[in-house]
Amino acid sequence: MTDLDFAGQVAIVTGAGGGLGRSYALELARRGARVVVNDLGGALDGTGGSQAAADGVVAQIREAGGEAVASHHSVSTAEGGEAIVQCALDAFGTVDVLINNAGILRDRSFPKLTGDDLEAVLKVHLYGAFHVTQPAFRVMKERRYGRLLFTSSAAGLFGNFGQANYAAAKAGLVGLSGVLAVEGAKYGITSNVISPIAASRLTEGLMDEVTDKLRPDLVTPLVVFLVSPGCTITHEVYTAGGGRFARVLLGVGPGWFAEGEPTAEEVADQIDRIRSASNYTEPLSAVQEAGLLAEHLGIDGS
């Protein structure tokens, strides 16, 4: 049975002042983790800030007998990311788990999207995850143990109207996680992605009629499992919401290999074979994907 006890472990959860992050932090603490509750406490669009959100979750953890400290730093700068990790080191001496959950929204239809809207969302979601993960990864690499979890979304995986900036950032996190899964493998570091479906501040007005069925705590069990000491799964993406848990796959179909110099006309003729998803494979790195072509071309990749 997988070890789901976090006694002695240190976890950082960004965006943990409410919603999903709060649920993760509370459950990890209940299972024995010492938690850094990070939250800038800003508005949904990333403006402003308040210490109340993070402090409230810390107080709740402590009242239940757990250990936690608050971090009010922004993930959107390298200095903020370093400070968040340093907070864990100063308070608890190490970092075992990092859950990148912080996020904002600035939804606009694509023609109306501004450069500022794009930059603000990328800074929090994609740059923010990079800023916090890099110093945490260094600690984990030295200790030869770590659990990384990144937060994508259905918009990033499949697209959604009015969320070009948000989707681009969330898709980028899948790529970042994949690289860290590859680089971290020999150091005992796992890296996975969660695409949660849950009612939160970011979904107010969108899911109000099913809020109770999409509580954040219904996502938390999978998150806890993926960052647990006994879970060695890595380089995967999962969706979770409403009590449903499923893996999201990025695969490559068998395709069609041209004989000689291919033409656009031949591609048009073979498009059904090219698009076919039957007997797909799931490369776990760019090297593995290139190996599929090398095999066909008779190139020895050894």
C-alpha cells in the first residue's frame, strides 16, 4: 500500500489561501506535513495583496495541531520564488513537496486580449511556477528526493473561448513538468500535472449551480497521492473533479510513412491514416519520439 504519511516532510503550496490550495495544505498538514502556505492575497486579476488569506489557513492548521508558516511573497518574480523556498528552509530546514497552484485570470476574447493581460497571466502561472520550482528543485536534487506537482487546466489541454493567455500558460506547465520529470528521474524527483475541475474564486459565476458537486476537497485525494512518499509515478497528467479521476494522454499515432519524396497530394490521400489514433504510443521524452522516426529510417540510435 502506498505510503500516504507525510510525517517529517515539508510541503510548499502556492496559492494556498483559499480554494484548491487551501484544501491541499490542510490535508497535507493533517497527514503530518509541515506546510508553507503561500498566498499573495490579491484580487482575481492579480492586483493588490493581503496577508489575511495565508494567515487564516496557517491559523487553522495550527489550531488542529499541525505546523505551518505563511508566505506572502508573489510567485511572479525570481526574488519572490527564492523567498518562498527560503521561507521553508528557514522554518523547517528543507523542501520535500512543491505544489504550484497559484493563479489569476484576465479573460478576454482573442481580438481584445492585450499584451498586459498576456504578460500578467504568464508571470503568475508559468513564470511563477518556474521561479518557485527552480530553487526547490536544487534542494531536492541535493537530497535526491522530491515531489513536484504543476496545475494545468482543461483550457490549457483542450482550449476554451476567451482564455488564450490562461491556456497558453497552462499548456506551458505541461511542458515544464515533462522536462523536470526527465531531469529529476535519477535524483528521486517526480513531476506530474493536475488539471482540476473545482469551484473556486476563479470560477465564480461559472459553476454556481453545481458548486457543492465540485468542491475543492474532491480533487485533493489525487493531489495527496501524487506527492506522497510512496508514489513513484512521474511524467503524467491527470484530470480530477467531482469525484472523477482520469489520466490525460498525449500520444502519437502510427501515422503514414511516405515512400520517396512526399507530396501534398499524397498527404491529402493518406490523411485518414495520418490522423488515426489507433495503436498509439506515448513517448516519455523528445528523444523517444524522435526514436520512432529513427526506427523507420533505419538509423541506429544507440
